Amino acid sequence: MQTEKSSQTQMNSGASDGILDKRANEKKNVPVLVITYFVVLIFICMFAYIIVFIVRDSRTFIANSYNDRQNLYAEKVKKGSIISSDGNVLAETITDGDGNEYRNYPYANVFAHAVGYDSNGQAGLEMNSAYYLLASNQNIITKTYNKLKDEKSIGNNVISTLNYTLQSTAYDALGYNDGAVVVMEPSTGKILTMVSKPDFDPNYIDDVIEETQDTDSSCLLNRATQGLYPPGSTFKVLTALEYINENPNYKKYSYVCEGEDIFDGVQIHCSDYAVHDTVDLADSLARSCNTSFANIGMKLNKQSYRDLCEKFLFNKDLPYDGYYRKSEFKLSASSDDSEIPQTAIGQGDTLITPLHSAMIMSTIANGGVMMSPYMIDSIENTDGDLVKTFKPSTYGKIISSSDAKILKDLMLGVTSYGTASDAFADASYTIAGKTGTAEFNDNMDSHSWFVGFSNVDDPDIVVCVIVENASNTGASAKYIARQIFDAYYYSVKN
């Protein structure tokens, strides 16, 4: 009996020791397992990055003007052409009698910022589409023959979304004024026109860069994407939208305009101190009544106001591949109330680029859906065979279709009886939009804005125009926009 108990005790002791040994081994294995999992995680992350780089980022990397790999491609491939959507060659490679290659820009300054240049660095489409221009999709027999003869294959052609007729119309209409024009299809995001002045001739870009190095010239700056301006009264569209969102009874809004007023110690006056008398929300936008909108601004929730603007990508990255600057909206919940009146009328610290302004208007025209803007429509080989097509990309639903419809109706008032009625009253097509006068210094000198879209029930194009220092030049953005809309309906669409 004693022996059985002793034997059982030994068995229990052995089992206990086995459990302890197992636990000890498990503890020893923990660091090994952690390291193993960590190594596997790193491997998965590296593999994922390689896939993402190959699929998405490699083209951008190769298109970087500082990447020497472009030179290696250029040794084997003659760079292809950039062509407008209506078939005009905007950039091409020409070989002279000595066998030297150079880029030629047949339309010189007209497409300068949109197409860019390919010497002394790169810009515009020349940079963004370098990957495709330096790739060749000629048939394999021709490429093999070229290789045996030690000759270059011909690179692919980039078919842009740019339209020659609209681009040249916008360029001529802007005239000698500094400023920018952007034309977009709101339903797709295609950029049909991108003009910036002052401009330059990319055929002589080396001389241009040398001449501007020691001056304050800004002709190389693409104002359409990198020019930050106070939006002026074009911003009232967003102020109105925030008021509508916060006040379901917005149709009952009423204000008596006496030409000027004081809000939290800030004096606001209407253009030329015009007295608008009693106005509702529709009249306030149509007649661009500053005092009414300052009054509206004082009623808004500052944080909600900021949230709305950031939904429209103020202070955010834009879904655009080219170089651009972020638009700025500074008002926040902690801001002093005295900052509201100027902000509500598009002054103060708010800044926007013409491209971003066109995107906001396109979102409204497109029923609240923002499309990503783009300038490459397709890629073709030198024989004209299709290599790749770029499809429209939706950024996201920014506002409801009902809110977009309300804003459309409000902006119809701007062109039918408001501040833009003199420019569009006799148009054969419908226009919804907003004018803007944006002061930029203490002397009250101002830029002129117009942004709007045509064929309001089924929008065709959005046009955004800014004319710098218009108060001193006498130019007006709305009349420039009218010329572009006319060109679209009388030349492009027909």
C-alpha cells in the first residue's frame, strides 16, 4: 500500500515537472516567435510595397525630372508627342541635320504651363507623362530591326484632355492680363483648358530660366494650380451652403442692406457702397451683398463652417497628379468672432487656387460628387494604335444632390438678374455661377473672379477665370468666361 502511494507520488511529481518544463520551454520560445512574426510582417510589408510601387508609383518615380533613368530610356527611345484632344500636336521631338534631338512646341506660349517643358528640368505634361512618352509600343519586329540597326524606337504619344479651341480662346481672351483660366468637365474631371499668365515660350526655356534667375519674374509659376488668391465673393457659395445646412428655414432669411455695417467691430461695405435694401438669401447671393453675408457669417457655427470647407478640401491634398498648392481656410472654433465677417465674404485669411475653385464648382454641377481632375486621356503608339485609356475617377460624394440643386438655383440668380446678368443675359445656353471681387492690399486693389457652369440641368463645362489687379486694368473675369462658353457651344460642341 505504501509502495503504491509512493509510486503515485513519483508519477504526480514527474507530471508536474513535465508541465513546468513545458511552460519553461514556452517562455523560451516566446522571443523566437515574436522575432519570427516580426520578420514575416516585414517581408509582407516589403512585398506589398514592391507591388504598389510597380502598379502605382513607378510611373511617377520615372517621371521625376531628377531621375537619371529617363536618360537611359532616352538613349533607346525617341520621345513621343503630346497631342490635344482635337488632334493638334502640342509637343514633339525633332531631329536636326546633325542627328541632334530637341523638343518643339508648335503653339509656343499658348500651352506653356499645361504642356510644360523638357529641358533644364521638366514641368507640366512633359513631366507627368514622361513614363509613357519614353516607352515604345511599336510592334516587336520594328523594335528588333531598330535595335539591330542601333536606331531608336519611337515613343508613345500622349493624347491629352486639352482642347485646342478652348485653350486658344482662353489665352486670347485673357490678353495682356495676368491671371489664370481652368475649364473642366464636371462629370469626368477632364481638364479641357489650363492657361496661366504671365507665360513663356517653352521653345526657349533655357534662355527663359537664365533670364528669370536674377529677377522677380513669376512667368514660370502655373497660377492655375499654384497661385493662391483670396476667393472674394465666389466663396459666398460655401457660406450660403453652411447657412442652409444650419437653418432649414433659410428661405425666410431677411436682411436690410444699407451699403455698409459693422459686425463685432469690423466694418463691412458692399461694392461701391451699393444699397441693396431688403434681401433674402437668393438676392444676397445674386447681388453679392457683402453686409448680408457678413451678417450670415455671424450666425454660423465656426467649427461646422470649417468642417464644411475641409470637406471641399481646404487645407487638404487635392486628388491631382501635378504640382499644386493647398488652399487655406484659417477660421476655427477658437477663432475670434471678429474674423468671421471678412471670412464669410471670401476675404481675411482664406486663399484658393483656380483649379480648386473649378473643382468646387464642378462638384456642385455634378450633383455633389467631386471628380479627380486629370489631363491625360489615352496613350497611343506611333502608328495610332491604342495602348491605354484613362477613365474618370470619383473622389467622393461631398454634398447631397438636394444641396447641390439648391446652390444651382441660387447661382442662376447671379446670371439672370444679379452681378453677372450683363455678361450672360442674352446667352443661348443657361449659366449658373458666381462673380467675385477679391481685394488683395490695403489700397483695396482687387482681382476679378468668375466661376460657373453651363447647361445647368445637364452641365457641360465649368469655367473658372481670375484676372489679377483687374481694378486697375479694367478687365472682367465674367466677360472672359463668356467668350470661352461661346467657343464651346459655337465651335467645339457643334
